[in-house]
Amino acid sequence: MDDLYIKKVLDGQTEEFRYFIKQYKDLAFSVAFSIVKNEFTAAEVVQESFVKAYENLKSFKGESKFSTWLCRIVINESFKTIRKDKSV
């Protein structure tokens, strides 16, 4: 199902990206929260991660599941946020 929605979004039906948000928001939040340990920060990380996933969807090669790719983005954003917060 993910492949169908990826194709739709890449073909210009950008509103179809909502499928990914509905499908994976809880998973993304769980991953982010397990790293940043703060629900508000985790919510920000998830939002930023979905933006990055949308902006970089064309680079998704399909070598892994979409959820795996998204989780990697969430993990990277979580650690980036932690580093940024420590440097302030």
C-alpha cells in the first residue's frame, strides 16, 4: 500500500501524503520519545521528520520498507535535537 501512495505523492497528489502521517505517526512518536524523553520535543521531532520525509520522498529507493526509512529520519532528527539542546 505504501508504494501506491508514494507514487501518488510523487505524481503530484501531495495531499495523499496524509496517508503516511495517519499510518506512522504513533510509531514515529514512540521512536522519538524513546530518544528525547520529552513528549513536546518528541512531537516537534515527529513533525520535522514528516516534513523531511515529504521533501526527500523522491530519494526513497524502496530497498527497505517506508516505515524503516521514516524511523531512520526520526532517529536522526531526535539525536540532532539532543545535540542542539546540549549546545545551547
